[in-house]
Amino acid sequence: MDVWTRTCLAIAVLSVAPSVGAAEAPDPVPRPREVAAGVWTIPEVPVPDREPDGNTVVFAVQDGLVVVDTGRHAWHRDAILALARQQHRRVLAVVNTHWHLDHVSGNPALRAAFPRLKVYASGAIDHALDGFLAASARESARYIDDPAIPAATRDDIRSDLQAIQRGTVLKPDIVIDASRVLALGHHEFRINLAPFAATSGDVWLYDEASGVAALGDLVTLPVPYLDTACPDGWRAALSAVAATPFRIAVPGHGPPLTQATFTIYRHSFERFLDCAASARSKEDCASQWADDVASLLAGGPARDPAQTASGAAYYVDLLRRGAGRSRYCEAN
Ligand SMILES: [Zn+2]
């Protein structure tokens, strides 16, 4: 299974390169990082053969904590719960930026720990449970017992299948159906709905008090995860982010961005989509992307340009197969 097909329990299976001994690697312990007073990120920790976790952002508010995205793996949600214990605060709200399993799988554990919390998200998961996720479950079930797939990957596939089977518990209590100011724990957040972007309903959030924006998978590094993407809506969403005076923007995957580095990302993304829509070779588009974002990856875990280019090439193919978008884009 190619690493680029595993973003959110993806479907295509291209190649398998088991990592020797990776299955025995101990679980990582994600370390919260305070990016502004009372605002933390809990970053994803890449582990060989494992699917990703989306970054989490945690805001301290008057009555508790607001948690943006809950990760996929137990170690990620444990890090959220540990931060709540350390801060002596309860989680009163979860905001899911989108329904990909690396962002919502921790919801049930947080609900169990804090039964009164409310989950806020767009209603896009309803279609996804019947569409992309159902198809993913059908396709990936056959790999659970395939010895050619690394044991750790099969373990993740199994967990993802269980999450899909219990999918209704991942749904929001409160559906975000328009952009608006929302008071959570007496703290006002600007909640933005981006229709038909990375999914059919992405939510991103801006906290004026701290200057922190949580963008979900509208920004992902090392490559844009276009598995369920509608690129036109995605461009529009990035344009709305660009018009927001954030100080720090936390992406769904990758390190926090400043206005300057976000601008690099946005221009790289647009050039990548333009290239994919042109007659240029996919290798051209992929290496252009890897060059464009090289400064954003420097020093991080995903800094191998060849691997970045291979991921970008995968998504050029995906866009070209779908006439410029994912076949799971539901926009008219
Ligand atoms: Zn993600």
C-alpha cells in the first residue's frame, strides 16, 4: 500500500514496502506545544507504516477547553486527555474541521471522558459514511489478512474499519451550516464553513484573541491531500484564509505557519493545480511542488524531496483521472 493512499483510509493500493521491525516500535507520545497563551497544538507524530493523525489545536476558554480535531490513534487522543488533566480543565467542545478519520476518530473517547461535551462539525460526514468511507471499508477489508501489508498498517486498517462501522458516533451534535461567530465557553470564535474544498464541508476556525487559526486539511504538508477534494472550493477557502489577519495558522498536517509561509503554501498549491490541469508531465508538476514547498519542509520530518515529489505525482494522477478533481467531489 503506497504511503500516499493512506491519508484517510484511502482506496487505491499501489505498492507495499514493509519497514522491518516497525511493528514493534513503541507508541509515540505527542508533546503539546503552546503556540500562544492558552493555545496548544498537539502535533501528529509520523510513525513508519502507520496512517497519519491530523494536528489537534486546543484553546483554553473560561469554562474549559475547546479541542479542534481528535486524531486517529489512541496515543493522540491520550495526549489530548493528558493535557486536559494537566490543565485541570474539562473539554467542553470539540470542533471537527472535516470527517477524515485522522481528525475525528478520537471523538468517542473524548465524549466518554467528558459526557457533556458537544461536537461541532459540518454535516458532510453523512454523505461520507455512505460514499467514500463505505467504499474505503469495502476496498480495504481485503488487506486486513494480507501478510504483504505491514502489521502496523493492518492494525490501522482494522481500527479504521471499526470506526466506520460505528460511524454514527462520529457525527456532530451541532451541525455548522454557515460561517458565523460562535461562543464556546463564553469565548467567541469565528467559525468558517468552506463548502466543497478538501471535503464537501470543511470547517476552519479563527480566534481573534490569540491570533491563531486552525485550518484543518485546507493546508497539509508535505503534499495537499486531495483524496476527496473539490479544487475550486479549496482555492476559494485559501483565499478566505489569506484575508484573515491570523498570526499563526495551524494546518491539518505539518508545522504552524505564519502569514508569510501560508502565502508560500497557497501559491504553491495554485501552481500545482494549474500544472495538473495543463499538458505538462506529472513529474514536472511533482518536482515543481517539491521545489515550491522545500522551505516549508526544511528541518521537519518530511523533508525528503523525492518522497514529497512521489506524493505530489500520485495526486496529479488522481486529479487527471477525475477531470481536475477527486471523483468524490460532490460539487455540481
Ligand atoms: Zn488529515
